[in-house]
Amino acid sequence: MELKDRHIRSNVLSPGPIKTPLVDLQPPETIARMLTTIPMGRMGEPDEVAKAAVFLASDDSSFVTGIELFVDGGRGQVDQQTARPRTSQQASRFACRRVRRSDW
């Protein structure tokens, strides 16, 4: 909240598996296994992450602050152990854990 007087918004962009040259080096079975964890059934494209970043940096998001925007094809909303949708409470705890780990 101390940043609001300086007109600074703080948001987090959390990409999921994105099709990059490094991912292309992975064995096909690894990629296939990864795809099973993404509800949309495909990897994201780099330009999809870029568009989300541009949105958060633009005036179009002038009233958006304090969020974590998942650009992951729905992966963050699915419990990977049960393959069931997370409840909003589980998703919130999951997001908090991810933020804490990124602080390391």
C-alpha cells in the first residue's frame, strides 16, 4: 500500500509451460506428460505471455493491483495430484506458496 502514493502498482505474472527452444529439446514423452497437466491441452506461446505483460504494464490495467495473473492454460487451478479443480481457498494457498518460493 505504501506504493500507491507514487502511482506504482504491483502485480505478478506467472507463466506456465511455454513453448520455447529449451522446451523443444525435451524428449517427446516429457512434453506429452507435461501437456496432460494443462487443462487447455497445449503449451503456451511466448507472445501470449508477452501480451499479458503488456496488459499489466498498460493503462488498460490502471485499476489492477495486487494480483497474480496466471498465463498457464488453467494449470494453476488444477490440483496436479488429483487432477481436480482447486477450490478458491486451495488456489489462494497455492498462489501464496508460489509467491513465497519466488522470494528465495
